[in-house]
Amino acid sequence: MSFQAYLDNIQQKTGKTAEDFTKLAEQKGFLKKGTLVPGVKAGQIVAWLKEDFGLGHGHAMAIFAYFKGKKSDADKYPGS
């Protein structure tokens, strides 16, 4: 599945775009000005997205990758 397909499926399931999740993550204190706050781990983001939005692990990780800077299939996964 392409990265964009993950984002499209997430939007279809939740009604929220990746940008919406960015705003929500800022409200939760995970991001500041669109950047991950130091010390925030993938597991924290994944747990929040699973609990509050019913996302599976792969879809939650796609949102985490988006937060880390991945915006398209052409982008290398940050940190790899």
C-alpha cells in the first residue's frame, strides 16, 4: 500500500486529514509548531491513535511517519 493510500484510508475511517492529526497532536503536547517534542516516542503516538481513533498499528505508524516528515512515497522514512 502506498503512503498516500494509508493517509486516504485514515481520512476515510476517521474523517480527519494528516493535517488535522497534526493540530490534534499539538493540542495533546506531542508536537510543537509541527515538530515532535523531544522525548515523544512512536509508542505514545500509536497508543493515542489506537485508543482515540481506532487506528491499527500500521495506520498509526503512518501518521507518526507524517509527523517525522514523510509526506509522500518519494520521501525516505525519517530515521532510516
